[in-house]
Amino acid sequence: MFLMADTALAGGITYQGRILKADGQPLQASAVQFTFTIMDPTGNCVLYSEALTTNMVGSLGNFSLPIGTGTRVDGGTQTWKQVFTNSGTLSSLNCVSGSTYSPAASDDRQLKVTFNDGSGAQPLNPMTIRAAPFALQADQVGGYGTMNLAKISGAGSANTFTSNQHDFLFNLAAAGTASTTPCATGEILKYNGTAWACAADATGGAPGDSSYAAKGMVQFNTDAATSGLSVVAGVASINSGIAANQIAKLDASANLGVGVAATSRLDVNGAITQRGMAAPAVSAAGTGRMYYDSTANHFYYSENGGAYAQMGSGVLSGDVSGTTSTTSVDKIKGTGVAITAITSGNFLRYNGTNWVNTNLVAADVPALDAAKITTGILPVANGGTGASSIGSGNIVVGAGSGAVTSLASG
């Protein structure tokens, strides 16, 4: 009995031999069923099993059968070709221990064969299936030469290469490359409109996060409501301005725009120069807002969701009333002020209830020390002479309520 690679069937295996009965005569039955079972090196795990029936009449006991063309009888999921792969894990198997088999790189396989001519199944000597010498260094794989295949250089293993990854690389290379030499250190692949070519990385210096081992591609979120960035023809810029979803920035004079008008700005000292717009929405509960009305030349504020009010126009209380622009003094230290028909020369005098405006009378200056009067002319009615001076040695002659007359004696 022997195995040989079948060159007529791609990837096929032919099992050939001759069967002699116990009396030395060749087996020549019309329906002989062969069962081929491929097992792991220990013979404890069935990897693949199939049954194949052949007519051996006139064969003189000789047979030649292609493994892989029979009827599957083990219920496994791997094909007869897959069970010869010495990588990965074969599953859903009938094993002595468990249902999986993870072959080593150098594992062989056992082939067990039985035949049944109708008188009962009889085993043939088991065989070990090893790699053919030239199969260890195949010249082609599926009709492709070694120069047409991607391969791993050196020892080690590679991750699974998915169909999507293949399509990506294929599409990347579809335009071709402008150079067949590797890129220099720090260069990147950049599409020049015709092909991919090596180009300088213009993304700037080293990344801020020193844990990054290499630079990668940066994708901008161009949704204005999210990032405020604008990308046009591959150039990224800040979507600046004072409209919705824009980013405010300092102008050439270092002023920050704060309103819809071009003249609305906030200078670097925090002073609002002009707003030039209608009142914005009132503040939310627990917050406050203010704006400047360049027409009325007033600041207006809204607090805790309330309506806008002019700053400095709040209602005053205590000794004063009104607003800051229309203030009325109603009291002095809690005592009311009652002003009526005020005239020149009036004084404020407390009348026992309020401060009132009135003229000053003699009773308002009781027990005045004459020494305190140093200027002016004291009238006769107030105990004076009504005269500005009296000559030395003169006689004073009274004139009723008028000023006295100074006469020389004799």
C-alpha cells in the first residue's frame, strides 16, 4: 500500500495498493467500500473521515482511489485539505480529549484505512503522512510564483489579513507611486494628483503627548456646531466671527468682537465700546446679562430671568427716593424735609416735625454776645445806633426808629 500525490487532480492524494485474500487470491468483489480516516499524530483525534465504494471486478486485487472524493462520514466541518494545515486550531472534532486540535508546525498525520467487500470491515496497516520533500519549498501556490506572493521576512507570524484590508491597499496602490525607492526618514506618502509620492511631513514638530511613538494622520471634525473648524480644499482654518457656532478672536487692534455690528467689541481692558444692537434675550434663572445701547448711551442689565433695566436707574430708598438719575432727598438722618416756595436767604430750620425752609429771625440768635458783632451797622430796632460812626465828643440825638444823629457839643 502506498500514497502518491495525484498530478491529474489539483491538490489531490491517491491511495494505491493490492488486496489478497487469506487464500492468496486477489480480492475482486463488485462493490468494495473503503473508509479513509485522517487523524492527528497520536491517533486520538479524528480530523477527517470519508467512505468511497469501487468495483474491483477484474482488478486482480489492485485499486487506486482519490482521497477527498468520497462521502463525508465524520460530521466534521474542515475539508480534507484544511486538516493538513499546521497552523491555527481545528474545531468540532471527534477527539479522545475535547473537540479541538492545535497542530504544531512539524506535526504529521495518521491515515487509517478499512475495506469491506460485504463480509465485514477489515483494517489495512495505518500509514504516517509526511510532507513530500519538495512540498517543503513549493515553487508555486495556487498557480502563483513565489515572486507574486506577499510574504513575511524572517521568523515570526503575521496577523490575519482581511479582505477589507486587501481592498484598502489595492485602492491605495491603484494610482501607482511616483518612486520605487523607500521614503526618507520623516517623509510621508502624499498624493500629488497623479500618484502617491514621498513628501515632507508638514504637520509640525513632535506631538505634545510624548507617549506617541510616531506621527499619524489627523482628522478634523468639520462640523461647525461641534468644533468651529472649517476645512476648504484641504486647508483647515478657524471659523471665526460673532455668529452662531463661530469662534471669537482678537482683531488687529486686540479687540474682541461681542456683537453683530462691526463696531461692537470688547477691548483688552474689558471695556465694552459699543454694541449697536437690540436687546438680546433676557438672562436665565440664576444668571445675569448686560449690554450697551449705543443710541440711548446707557447700559442695560437683566438678572435672574428678569426684564432689562437701565443700569443706575434702580429705585432708591432710605433718606432718598427716585433713581440715580432722578434722586430726591426726602430726609436728613431719618427726619423729613418739607420744602415749600423756597426763596433767596432761606435757611433750613427744624420745626419739631420736619426740616423746613424759612428766614432767619432775632429769636433764632438768642443771647448774642455783642463782642461777636465785628462788622456791619446794627439798626436801632436791634439795639444799635444805625450810624456808621460818631464823632469824638459829639452828642447823639435820637430819631425814633431811624439812625441817631451825631452833633457837636456847644
